[in-house]
Amino acid sequence: MRLFIGTTVALLALIQTVPARSQPNNRCQDLRKKAATLSDQVMKTDRMLMDLDQQIQELAQKKRELEKYRSGKMKSKAAMEQDLKRTGIKLEKACNRCAAIEKKVNILKAKLAPLSSKMQSVMQGIRKRTQEAGRLEKQVDRIETRYNRLRCDNLVAGQTAQSTIDECASLFSEWNRLQKQINTLQAGVDTLTSQYWKLMKQAKSKRIQLARLRDRMERNCASHPLVGELKALEKMHSDYDGLKMDLEQLGKKLKRFKRLKMRKAPLPKKKKKRKKQLKVR
């Protein structure tokens, strides 16, 4: 570029040293103008090239900076690719784990379904017997209260009013009818109690398995819909524990019914007919 600038300067000097003639020479003037124009263009081009050189240097610096930035991004990308690979492995492992747990849960649900159905039947039976025991209790309380008030266990024929004896006899008959209902209730409660404990024994190991599977699902697959379903199953089976108290209450009422003793009212004494004595004439 320095050579180019020097040539331009020399050309300008040559133009200025050419002697002017007295008479105009058009060709000389045209060449002088052309040389001046070219010289001006060359100077402008020279400045432009200097600007371009400056830009090239700046771009070279920018290139170095971008290459450094790119190098950092490449390292970051490599790290992310490794992380993605590890995450993919964990994801596949986690999904497979959830699928395995889900399979076990479905198997357990299939085993619990018939037990739950039978336990629901037992629950309904206990509720029905509890209502029946409440109805019988009211009647027993009424008979017992009236029996004690009339002192039916201390009746004495010929001394106790006949109306009292009749009422006690009516209470005793009513008590006999209730005893048959109480015996039927006792048999029903005994059957329900046997069924309840048999089902609870069968469900014991499955309830432990249910709790373990629910815990595994919460730890590994917290957002899985089965988590809520397992919790509901646990609660339902936990409610079955309360049936033991209902059966105990029924047993206490039945024992109380059994302890109640009533004596049959005595029959009134018949008056002896006097034998007619024959008069001896």
C-alpha cells in the first residue's frame, strides 16, 4: 500500500511539473484532468483500504473472542449431553420401576377385591345386628323395669293380687318370645364374628404388602394415580378394624340379655271343694 501511495504522489508531482504551453492543448488538459481524477480516486481507495484493514483487525479480534465463546459452549454442550445421557438412564430405570410396582399393585388389588367384598357384607351384617340389638334392648329394658317394679320374682299365690300375677305372667310370656329373638341374634353375631376374624387373618399379610407398595409408589412415582387409590384402600381396610369394637358392644348386650332371669308367675291356688257329709237319719 505504501508503494501505491508513493506512485500516486509521484504522479501528482509529474502533473504539476508539466510546463503549460502558450497555446491550449486539449489533449494535455484532458490527460491532466484524468490523472487528477484518478489520483483522487486512488487516495479515496487507499483510505477505504485502510478502513478495511482496521475492520479486518477488529473482526479478527472478534473472531478470537467468538471462537473462545464457542469453545466454552462446546464444553457446556458436552457436559449437558452427558447429563442428558445419565438422566435418560435414570428415567428409563424409574419408568421401569414404576411399571413393576404398578404390576404388583394390580395383582394385590385383584387379591384384595374378594376379601373387601366379603368384609363389606360382614360390615352390613354387623350394622343390621346392631340395629336389631338396639330394638331388643328397648323391649328388654321395658320388661325388666316393669318386672322389677311389680316384684314378679316374689309372687305368692293367694297373697299377691291376681292382676299383678296376670301381668307378670304376660311379661314372662313376652320375655320367652324375646329370648327366641335373642338366641337368633346371638347365632347371627357368632357367625359374623367368625367370618370377621377369618377375613382379618387373611387380609393381614396383604395389608402389610399394601402399605409397602404405597410407600414405594410415593417414593418413586409420587404423581402416579395409583398413589391415591392405594391410600383409599388402606383407609378402607383400616376402617374394618373398628368393626371389632362393634362386635364387642354386641357381645356385651347379648351377655346382659342372657343374665336377665325371670321366674314364671305362680298359678293361683284352687280352692278345695268341701265334701258334703251325709246326715245319718
